[in-house]
Amino acid sequence: MSFGTEIFFFVALGLLVLGPKRLHTMLGHIARAKARFEETNRALKSQLTAELDGKRLEGRSTNSPELSEDN
């Protein structure tokens, strides 16, 4: 099955199980949850990057060895 065929299959199955009105509502809830997840993921990544950059700068200012890029 290709990706487009799988999506069509799940939408058709959802339409049969939920009906057109509830399927539309459910897809809206899923889209909002996905958007929140992506927003939280971006915030977490930026916070983690800022923390790691702060630690690297802190290590350089005290003349201690830098954090290894391999870890």
C-alpha cells in the first residue's frame, strides 16, 4: 500500500465508523493536538539548545575543557 492509499483507507474507515459530522470534529481535535505537540517540541528543543550553549560558554570562561561534540 502506498501512503496515499493508506490515508484514503483510514479516512473511509473513519467516515463509516464515525459519520461525516463526528469525523470532521475528530480530525479537528487531532489537528489541534498535533499543533500543540509540535509547538511543545520546538520549545523543548530551543530550551535544551540554550541550556547546552550556556554550559559550553560557562566551560570556556572557567578554562575547563569544552564539552565533547560526540556526546
